[in-house]
Amino acid sequence: MTKQPSIPISAETPSLAKKLGKEKATITTKKPIEKDYRKGKKSLYIEEKKGTSFDTCATIGNEYVCCNVKVLKSVTNCPFDCSYCFLQNYLTNGTMSAVGDTESLIEEVKQRLEEQPWRFFRIGTWELGDSLALEKDINQASELIMAFKNLPNAVLELKTKSDCVDTILDLDHGNKTVVSWSINPAKIINEQEHKTATLQKRLAAMKKVEDAGYPIGLHFDPMIYYPEWEADYHELIDQIFDTISPKSLAWVSVGSLRFNPEMKQKMALNFPKSYIHSQEMILGPDGKIRYVKPLRLNMYKSFMKKLNSYLDPQTVLYFCMERFDVWEKILGYSPRSIGHLDYIFADKMRIKYPEMVETMGSLEMYEAHQDS
Ligand code: SF4
């Protein structure tokens, strides 16, 4: 496993420090404010949950097909340093922090599940950081895995660019946690995803997680254009399926590079050697710029042809924040609504992992509640 450097840890209360075995941590009742998101990565603040942590993924919007995944804001900022990371433009306080009283997060999830017992919830902890990169210090994923095992109609998604899986391998997860990787060819990992685990290390971690029986998710997102993209993405697919079985996959998402226009300047400033923002991009109705549609279609077509030669039909394949007509052109169909895609997840997971989905709402219910 990649050795993560030890970082200074402070905690909001002595009991949070004690709970994590960090008795020597500094106690700082007020969260430190760090304007520089990079400096904020150099230490970790363990805090109590504040307000609401459960939410819908912030990118939801009706112009694009959204998967309607729910998020649990349990970590903020990340020890990695990807050139395209939206956190460099988003965080007003860059102090890297994690919720230490995991039981409060679980309580909030339980209340939310009780409000819609017919619904299958996918809940991720990655919206403002990486689900596993800090695990050796916070033990948060392990606590969530054990709690989700007993929650009805919900699956936890731990999405990472790390190889920090050793501490979760022996847990009795009950198929109620999907461990997923955001993954790119080695060239992109090495040049753009600074400080993350190498491709070889991510693949080795994937194999360990497969052997531990966890369902796996893959996110080919953001796909990045560069002269050798096609051969490299095809090779990546071969490398993955030389390592794990397609049957181990719960879901796979595909999406191209996109970001708010203000990010361009930030990326140029923070990553002067990066080339990824210099490709022609257009502004979409969601306020993000992305590659022009002919380029996106070209990339998806070639990528999907290769990926489809492996995929198990019960794996959910979806585009992240793409238009309905892009789905049609690449896959020959599209969900009719955001609620419909959410329903497809529930239906396929019910068949593939019966313990994940105990009760099944109707398509009409998913559509009627797609904004809640
Ligand atoms: S792993 Fe995710 S959260 Fe961390 S720096 Fe990269 S893009 Fe940002």
C-alpha cells in the first residue's frame, strides 16, 4: 500500500481525539481557517458533524442525465492534488477536515432512509474529497461499512484514487458497500493526478477488494483528450480486465473533462505545466465548459466499443452529466428522466445483489421524487 505521509492532526474535542486513538492530537475547538486550498492539505482537523451532511450530488440538473446519487459530506479537502480538481475553485476554507463522530452521520442517513422506505439509495462520501485516502487516520469508512450492512435499501459508495484498502478487507460488508475507483490511463495519473496511487497500485488494490468480495465501481471520469488518448484508454480497459472480472462490477460511469469557466485561470496558475485546459471547450447550460460535442461523441464511441466487449449486462453503465441525445447516439437509448436512471440502478442491483435492494418502488415513484 502507498505510504501516506503522517500529517499533523488536530481535533475539536478530546473525546474525538481519543476515539481515533489520537490522544496526542492538538485540541482546537474552532476550526482553523486556511484560505490556500493547498496549504490546507498539509494537516487534518477532526470535527463533529455540523448541520446537514446528507444531500444530492451538486451537479444535478434537468438538461443532462444525472444518476441522482446521494452524498454524505464526511470529508472536506483531500491529500491528493489533481490538476482538474474543482476544490481549488470551490473551498472557501481549505482546511482538510473529517467528521469524527461517524455515528451522527449514520443517524442522519437512517432518518433519511425512513422517509422514503420504497427507495434504493446510493450514498457516496466523495463529494468534497476522497473516500479512503485518510482512512488510516479517521477509520470513518470502516465504521460506515459496518453500519450500512444493517441499513435497508441503501448502498455506500467509497470512491477513491488511493490504494488505501487494507483496513477494510476483513470487514463483514454484506455486499452493502461498493468500492469504486476514479481511473485514467497511467500518463494522466502521472501527469495530472498528483500524489494519487499509481495505476499499478490502484489495480492491485482493486484485486484485493475483489478478493474480499466487495462489489466494485469504475469511473472513467474525467476522460481527457490528448494525442494518444485512444490507444491509452483501450489499453487501460485491457489492464483492468486482466486484473478483475467484469462480473465484479456493480456500475461503471463515463464522463469527459468539464469544469466551471473560472477554473481555467486557477488551473493555469496552480498547474502551469498542465495542458488539459487548452483544448477547445464550450459552455453548457449547467454553467460548465466541456469538449465540443463531436469530440465527446468520438471519444465515447471508441471507448464504449472497447468497454462493451467486456461488460456484464447486469452492470449499470451510465454517462455522468451528458445529454440525452449523447446517450442515444452512443448506446442507442437513453433513460427518459433522471428518476428513470435512478430506477434502473435499483432494478439492476436488486437482481445482481439481492441483499442491497429489499423493497422496490415503481418507476413512477422514482420519477415523482427525482428532485427530493
Ligand atoms: S482525488 Fe478528487 S478530491 Fe482529491 S484532489 Fe483529486 S479530484 Fe480533488
